[in-house]
Amino acid sequence: MNTDNTRQLLANKQIAIIGVGNMGEALLKGFLHTKILSPKQIIVSDCAFEKLSQLAATYNVATTQQNSAAVKDADIVLLAIKPQVINRVLDNIAAAIKPTALVISIAAGVSTQNIENKLPINTRVCRAMPNTPAIVEAGATAIAIGKHAHQDDLAQANALFASVGQVYNIDENLLDAVTGLSGSGPAYVFMIIEALADAGVRVGLPRTQSLALATQTLYGSAKLLIETGEHPSVLKDKVTSPGGTTIAGLHALESGGLRATIINAVVAATNKSRELAKKDS
């Protein structure tokens, strides 16, 4: 996304961030680091006074413990909160939110329709599913729009989340699948790295070196895949010599059901997201 166009798109917007846990702060940091927003355009709201004090000192943004106060002048309201509290927050801000405000939610499993039902008629809503690598500006975020939102709203949402990684626009009915894949995916990758490091220790490597080698191997492999654009199977075959060490290792992975286990993990997480959606509705 063109940075100058992005800044122009958001130049006169006031942004309220409701909830500043790990993801909320990651987004705040990304907005400011890429300079798509200035501190004077942002107000953050959270129940933790100590956290707000730290954010004000670190980022020079306005803060409040009152969600309704945060949203009253906001052009964009970013709900960086857990699905368990979203109904309470929506009830709190419904009377204060501007009729022209765009609402963006990252609450897993909570549909745009359910958010729209809690807010004034015709409120424009987008849903986003980022992941934790957004903290280091390497996130993957999928975005879908509700029935009242339009393409300008999508462009604004894209601009915000592009500041912390890559953005993908999808239909809302696929967001549960995104939650199961990229939303929960970092945890799967961390477990794989941990297992590789344990394996290195098992065959004699010191713990620190083993973890560093495992981490760099995952990072380098992902970077190679992105930069070459080749299919994973092609790159896998380039590492695999006839009768060599790699094919022996791959045979062990296949025997242990690695593919099926990872697929099952994504399916389980997707189904859990769908359960959350049913409970919310």
C-alpha cells in the first residue's frame, strides 16, 4: 500500500482504541511507527490506570478509563478486546458513538451482524483477525466488511492493519477459518520451534544454540518461501537428496502423522471459533 496515499486517507481521522492489551498496543505502536497516524489523532481506553499511564508516557497519546468518552469524537473505533467482554463494551458505547463512525473489531467469533445489532442503525462495521507477530510488524491480518460498510471503510481498515504486516481481504464467513490458521498459527509454530530445539538437545546440542538454530531455520525457511514464490513441496525437494539425511527425517515426520496433526489443529481451532460465534449470537 502506498504510504503517502495511506496517510492522506487517514489524515483527518480521530481514532479510539478500546482495549490496549498485547494486540491493542501492537497496533498503536504500528500506527505511530509507520507515521500513518500522529499521537494527537489517537485516544486509548482501558480499565487499567497503570497501563494507561505507561502508554501516555511512551506514546504521548490521550488516555481515558471511560470507553464512552473515548468514542464520542472518534471517526474510527477499534475494538481490540476479547469476545467475552464485547457485548458489555458495545452496550457502554452505543449511545456515545458518532453516527458516522467506522467500527473495527478484532474480537474472534463475533460477527459484524451481532456488533451492528448492538449499535445505532446503519453503523458501519469491519471485522479483522490479526495475529501476534503484529507486535514486531510482521502480522497477517484478514479483514471482512459488514453489510453497511463500503469500500472506503475497507481501505481505511486495510491502511491501519498494513502498518503491522500483511493484509488479506476475505468474505466474513471465512474468518473462523482464518482464526484457526493464522490467528492461532503462531502458537503452532512456537511449539514446532520448541520441539526442534528439544530434538537438538536430544542429539547433543547445547540448549541455547539449539533454540537459536531452530528459530533461524524457521525464519529463513519462511523468508525463502516468500521471496522465491515457489511451492513448499518444490523447496522441500531441493533439500532432499536420494538416500540422505533429510529424507530419513521426512519419513519419520510422515510416520508420526505431522500433516494430519497440523490439519487437525487448524480444524479444532476453527470449530472453536465457530462455537464462540454461536454463543455470541
